[in-house]
Amino acid sequence: MLISDIKPPFKEKLHSLKSKPPIKFRGNYFRGFFEKLGGQKILTKKTARNILWAAAIIIGIYIIGALNFKNEALNAFHSSIKEIAKIKNAVSELKTAEIKNSVMAADRKIKNLQLKADTYGLLGISSLLGKVISPLGQIPGTFKNLSELGDKSLAVTQDLDYLKNNAVQMAAGQKGGELIKILERLQKNIAGVGELNMELKNRSSKLKSLTPELASLYEIFDQNYIAISLNLYRATDFLGSLISLLKESGDQRLLLIFQNPSEIRPAGGFVGSYGELILNQGNLKDIKIGDIYNADRQLEAKLIPPKELQGLTTNWGARDANWFFDFPTSAKKVISFLEQSKLYSKEQTAFRGAIAINTEVLKTLLEIAGPVELPEYGLVINDKNFLQEIQYEVEAGRDKKPGQNPKKILSVLAPIIFEKLNNLGGARKDELIRKFKNHFAEKDIMIYFKDWKLQSFMENIGLAGEVLDLPERFSGDYLAVVNANIAGGKTDAFMTQSLELKSWIASDGKITDELSITRTHSGGQEKDWWYRTDNKNYLKILVPPNFKLLEIKNNSKKTAKAAVNYNKSGYQYDTDLKSIEDTIKYREPLAAWIGKEFGKEFFGAWLIIPAGETKTLKAIYENESDLKIQSGLKYKFIYEKQSGVNNLLDYSITAPPGYFWEESGKEIFEYQTEKPKAREIIELTLLKN
């Protein structure tokens, strides 16, 4: 394939052919070649000349083909490597059709190359010369591996594309057995891609000595091998655990957590309602919608709620259990409280995981499915009126009576929406998938599994909603602003928020941050009281663990007082909550709390805003362990958004005197976005003037 670049190790010059017989070939490759062909080390002049002429003709044809073939082959190899890496994106980015097409294109390149190689006789000659120049013997196997890789990668992307478009319908249509078979085939092919990836790396390591181009090909394999192999391994593990879950006998339950960001809570919104997704052998057996207060009334455990909630509720229950910004922790807590409730404990019912969705997702479902008529309520629900109409029915509607379920309207609405979505056509289904991708990116949907392999995969593709762990030696800054509406009605439906963070790095490496949080309450003209009342917000500012609070302004002074003496009344501490609250200290002059959670320092404060008003809370804080200032320093800023809160983010950082940022070409780097992703990561390089 690449003979035009190979420099044979001749030690004799061409004029040595004119010397008298017997001729001795001392070049290692060709001496071995003649030994294997003729079993002799010394040939007669006539025999040697005939062999050389034949070899010259063969190699001449080989070289002509290889000259035209080399660049095309290398490009095809590079394309194939890229396609392996894209399999992960087929899942995480839902671009299965695009990736399927690119895999098909790469596969065609390899098949065409193989055909040309056979036409030129290159593969046969490579096998023959491989007896002399051993790396050449890897070329036929490399083509075989690449061809198999194309076949398996194509099979993977075809199955992924089919599942993306049909998995829900298959489960709902009681075709669980067929669904499981496709998942098993997918797992087998992804494992096959991983094995071929390893074989190709090994072959490329042997080919790298032939040419610079093949050496660069090996470098690409070597640089990407671990990351690609890890992703393929995770995908195989994920599918294995998912298949095991689907094949288990009996009903398997996933919890649906409906988070209402109109009453924001740390994980994404108050949990007034929830659902049960019941699976059996890959089939969707049932979807049940319930009022979480019903489960909480049957929770006998007496648990001390978070301090900020103690003026609102005596006992901690599932409705308030999503108190943690880290979604896996919140999901585990909600599941635990529900499983302890007699509603589920009497039958030893367990949930295998949880899927949190908020009202933005439900709006999208109605936008795609179209309006839903509810004649018994005299309503037509659409994506524009959904939130307010449902909120009214829950707070003051016909089912808001003793002994009635005020969330019944959701039980009526949900199956109608689901049925309409199940019958969507191609274009509408594609639009739904596109919108869901955006919901994943903005943490409107988060997923938790008890099985660590399933959970690890969710984290890897960005759907777990976990708080990012910072490395021990972190050169940079981190920010998350976490809001909690405590007895502030549903006012967050009419709150807007913007964040402005200004950072300065001093010559000694000290980082000083000035954060401004501006919140506006525009619900003053609404007819319902739950939108017009004061927005009572307890917020936390999460920063790296080595930062300390210097100043905080414009926050409200408020304390939550417990209605009972918990120690005397037999209440118990929750260990996860207690581990956080034990770190908290109140700073009287600042009317603020300082504590630690999820590897971060946090500053807590109340911000109460009446309808029609705007307030800006300002906090100034700095790091206690200085950066080591030097040219080439890699600096990272990480922002994590709260599910259910959309805000403008305005970030700027000023370099120390005598330095500038490579990315902006000046002392100040600025970044602004009106719609931050779930996790924004800005990587900067500090350079000396």
C-alpha cells in the first residue's frame, strides 16, 4: 500500500550486480527472502538476475498502484478512526441519522480501497513481502479489520437510529421481546467494535516503522485509544445492565419526578406530583400518576427537615426531598422516602431509578402533540396555557376538596398526551427528538439509576445532573447559584435572574470575585395570589473550597424557626443532610451562612422580593490558596446552572499585571450568554507580556 515511501535496506549498490558469481546478498530483508524462496544463501548469476527482473516488474506495478493509492488510503484510515469515536455521540447527541450516513461513507471508502488493492495485487504482494519486511504483512489484516469495523459500526448506528425512532413505540406496543433482541445485538456489535479498535491499534504500532504517514496514523490511534475504548466499554456495560433490568421477571419501576420550577427548589422545583413507569420484560405495562402528599401522609419515619424548611413543615417528606443541588443525591432521597411510605413498603415496592422532568418538558410535549380537550374540566390544554390552567386546578379547582386528589387532572391529561405522541409521524417525531436534546442540555430532564453501571453512563453522557467534582489542585474558579423558594407561592414563574461575575487575579495569585445576582419579580398584575405574593428565596452561592466570603450586600434578614423541639419529640437526623448542616456557621454581621457541600464552599442568604420589584445581591469573596502565576498557566472557569432556572451569565476576568489572556489577546477576557448550558467550561491560557 505504501511501498513508495519504504526505503529498502540495501547495503550493496547497483553496480555490484556486475560482479562475478557467486553473488551474495547481505541485506537482511532480501537475504531472508531468497533463503525462503530457494533455500540457499548463494545463487548463480543467471538465477539471481531472473529473480531480480521478476521482482522489479512486480514491485514496479506495485509502486505505480501505491503512488496513486497512498493518500486515499491514509485519508480512509483517518476517517475510520473518527467514526469509532462518533458512536458515543450517536447516543449523547441523538444524531444517529447523521452518524449513520458518515459511517456508511467511511465504509464505502474502505471497501473501494480494498477493491483497488486487490486490482493492483497490493494485498497479495504485501503478504509475500511480509515474509521479508515483517510490517508489510500487517497490511492485509489491517484492511480486513477496517472492513469489519465498517460493517459493525454501520450495524451499530443503524440499530441506534432505529431505537431512537421506535424504542418507545415498541415498549408501549408490547414488543418488549423484540426491543431486548435489538439491544442484545447492539451490545454485541459495540463490543466487536472495541475488539477491532484494539486489533487496529496493535497493527498500526507494527506499521508505524514503514513511513512517516503510518507513524502519524499510529499516533492518532495511540492518542485516542484509551478514551475511545473507555466509551465503548461504558456503552457495553450500560447495555448489559439495561438488558438485565428489562429481562428481570416481574414489574420493574422507574420513578417519574415532576419538578415545578414555578416553586423552585435546589434540584429543579417543588415535587407536588410523581409518576410510576412500570416495565415488564421490556414492555411498558403502565404509567401511574400520584399526589406525593398521599405518599407522605403514609410516611411514619419522623425526620428533621432542612433548617430553612422548619418554619414551613414539621416533618421531612418526599415532596421536599429534592433539597440537594446534586440530582443523584436528591433522587436517592425522594426514592428512599417513597419506599419507606406504607403506600409502597407494605408491598416492598422498590424503584430502580428516577427520571426528573419539569414543566418546560411538558410544554414541549403539548406543543408537539397538539391541544388536549378535557371536557370534564371544561378545558382545552395547550402549551401556552398549560402551566397556569393546571396550577389553578391544583390550587383552587374542582378537585381541591377534602378526600379528593387535587392532582387528578394530571392523571387524566397524561395518558391522552402519551397516546398522541405514540402516533406521531416522522417530521413531528424528529422535531420532538430535537427539542428533547435541548431539554437534556439545559437540565430539564435528569436521570438517576441505582445500578452504578447505568448511573455511570448517565454521568458520562451528561444526563445525571451531578455536581462536578473539582480536581485536588484546581487552577481556576467555579460558580453555581442555587435558589430555593420557601413559602413564596408559585412566584418563580414570573422571576427573571441575571448573574454577573467579575474576577481579578493579583500578581501574588490572589483571586478576588465580585458576584452580582439580579432578580426581578414581574407577577404583580396576575389575578392569582400565588403569583403576586413575595418571592421568598433562600439562595446558595457555590464556589471552590478554598474561597472565603468577605462581603455580602442587599440580602434580606430572615431566620426559620422550628415549630417543635425535634430532640424531645423523637425526630431523627438524615445523615446526608446532617453532614452538610454540621459544617454551617452563621455570620451575624453579614446575615449569611457559610458551609460545605459536594466538595464546594457555599454562602447562603435570603433574598425576598415583592411583586414589581428588582433587587441585586452582591457578594465579594476571594481564594485563600494563591495561584502560582506563570506564563502558560492553564486557567479554567466552570459554571453549573440550576435546573429550572434560566438566567443571563456575564463573566469577565482580569489577568495579573504584566500578563494577558491568549484567548482574548488582552488583559481582560469576557464571556456572555443568555442561555447557559447545564455546565459551561471556559478554558484560558495566561501569557506574559
